[in-house]
Amino acid sequence: MFPTNFAWGAATSAYQIEGGWDVDDKGPSIWDTFCHEGGRLVFEGQSGDVTCNSYELWEEDLRCIRQLGLTHYRLSLSWSRLLPEGITRHVNQKGLRYYNKVINDLLASDVLPMVTLYHFDLPQALQDQGGWKSPEIAAIFDSYACFCFESFGDRVKLWITLNEPYVCAKLGHEDGIFAPGVKEPGMAAYLVGHNMLRGHARAWHSYNVLYRAKQGGSVSLAINSDWAEPLDPASPDDTAATERYLAFTLGWFAWPLFVTGDYPEVMRSSIEVRSKELGYQEGSRLPRFSKDEPSLLGTADFFALNYYTSRRVKPGECCPGLLGLKSDRDAEGVVDPSWPVCGVSWLAVVPDGLRKLLKYIKDTFNNPAVYITENGFSQVGPVDMEDVQRCGFYHDIIQEVARALREDGVDVRGYFAWSLLDNFEWADGFSVRFGLFHVDFSRPKRPRTAYRSGREYAGIISKYRSQTMVNI
């Protein structure tokens, strides 16, 4: 059911698990600042100052990885741990040693690393210079990427430049509920998304020209998307709203990489129509790519997909007089009441939505190789170590991945569960748990204990890997 080289993985990110926010010469990130100065926006004023303390307890994480039988592990690098000022003028050797140890330990355990360069935690020093709103950030990110390719690329063969630029743009610069907490509706999100794509393109071209021949790796960008379908399939309005919904999430970042080198036309036209309705006359709010810069088209060696849930879509409720991404999109996603909800209210579990989304990606983006770089299920409230419901969801979702492979011909290369550990879940703090391993945050040594779902996932991996070996 799965190819012999299928990647069975789990994922984490630096700010969410490492802790050690100010030790060993690490510089502050925007999430350090956001939690310390804007903690009112985070559940109970919590932060990632210590979280799982993986900076000191990496060997415990490695034990969990081995216990699951993973073939791959997705981690992110803390930009400000490696480069405290965000630029290569000052390299933190202690941070460099830490990530070298992590990568070497993984390889010694026959686990291949997938490394994300940026997972929401921009160095505060760069935010002070404008952050992702600044046009200079693309070149600075490229320099950081090249530093990482040079430092780790002899061993790392799977790279993600940016994780979920949609979340960074919308939640961080439109809604203001993620770091850096900017609220500039209808303006900043598009600029931030644009500069993130520019930075990605530069990094991909740098790898292609300077490193690919000698390192032999692959580079992509992780895009989050729901599956979406019309609330009423017979309604032209719902169908059109669904097209806009997908264009403003998946298409925003996938279309430039895989289809045209530019944004979806329905996205650009919707924004322009809304601007005219509101009398906005200061030019296009959705920037245009310059022909003088590296082309975006073709700058993804595989499709990295983060999938959690699905929505049924209808036209959005009007927002009179307001500029904003929500009003530009004019599409509202609703949860089908028949879908079970797992933990947090937004996480309706729709396993066949992943299969449908994978088939859509195959048909729309010229059948790329796909890694499912995040997918998971949450707990809230009292800890349930015998999490039977989540066990069932993991079985169901992996069956749908198998069907996408076998019946739909989607070139799925791997599946990464979110997350290896319970961790700091951004604005939800520690109130939401996605881990395959429970972490007791009340105890100094942060002991890790496998949930039943973790043991079940290990069993799934063992089952399919052994079947593959038999077939060989």
C-alpha cells in the first residue's frame, strides 16, 4: 500500500519545543517578544520560554523518535539561535553545535531529517527593521538560507524554506493574534505573503545554483490548506465562493510556485473589485512580482502540505466599509454537523477531505510529489492517555492516504504527524495538546510518556514497513 521509501515521520518546531529562550547567546525572536509583552493574547499569559526544554533534553526527544520507529523527523531551526542578530555577521557557535548534534544523532539512528528554516520565529532584530513587511527581508532570508545549506546541507536532503506563510501573513499581520501582533487589515498580509514568496524564490535559486549538484537535496515551501467544497453543490454562488476560498488559501502560495509564477487570477480580481467598491485608489493591494527578480515558477521540488480539516463553503457575510482579507475573499467556511470535532473547535475531522485535497493537488498542480508535512488531532481539558478517539482518527487518515496513492495515483512520498510532543501551541499555549507523547509541564525534567495514539502510530508504521519488506 505504501512505497518502500515512504517517509513515516513526526514534526515539531523550534519555538514550540526547545525552550532555552535566552541561554547560550540565543537572540530574542518575535514570539519571545509577543509572549513577554503581549502575553494577554496567549492563553493564561503562557510562553515558550521553557516548554518541552528540548534544547537541554534532546536525547529524550530522540528516545521518543526511536520508540515510534520513524524513518523521518521534521524539525525547524531557530533563526535567532543560530544568528542572534538575524544576519551572518554574528554566528552563534553554540546554536550551530546544537543543531549539528541533533542532525548527526538522527542520522546515527537511521532517521532522516526534514529541516524547516522558518517556522514563525523571526529574529526580533529583523522585526525591528520592518520584518516581513520590509522588501529587504527577501535577501536577508536568502543569506540565512545559504548559511544553513552550507552548514547542514551535506547531511540534510529535505528542506522547507517557510512554514505556512498564510498563517504568518494573516494571523500575524491582519488579525494580530500571532507574533508580531500587527493589525493592518487588507494591506500587511498581502505584502508579507509577497515578501515571503520572494525570499523563498531567492533561497530556492541559491540552492539550485550553489548547492544542489554537490548536496543532492530538495527544497520546497509548506502550504497549509483545508479541503473546501460547496455547501450546496447545486448552487453557482457556493461553487464560486469555494473557488475563492481555495484561491485565498492554497492558491495564494501554490499558484506562483506550480502554475503561473503569479497569484490566482480570481484572487487578484476579487481584491481589485473590493478596492473599487470601497473607493481605495492607492494602487493594487496585492503586489506584483518584478521581472528583475528570480522567478517563482518551478521553485518547489515537491509539494509540502499541512492539512488538518475541511469546510463547506458559501458566500461570506458582507463587511460594509471594511478592507480586509475576509471581505476580499467573500467566502465563509462552515463545519458540517456530521463531522466529529477533535479537541479545539475548529478541528473537524474529515479524513476523506485529505484524499480529495490530494487529488485536487494532483490535477491542478501537474501531479507533483507530495509530502504531508503536518496532520494531527488535538486534546483539550483533562489529559487522556488512552486517547481512543485520536487512535481511530490516525487509522482513518492513513487509510485515506493509502487510497490516494493506490486509487487516485497521487505521488504521496510521506506523512508527518503533528506533533511528536505536546508543546506550546501558539496563542493556545499549553491548553491544547497535539502530541504523540504527553509532556508533563509541571515537572522540571518534562517527562515524556507515549499516548495510546503514539503507540498506535508506531504500530501502523511497523505494520506497513514490514509489509513493504515482505513485498520486496
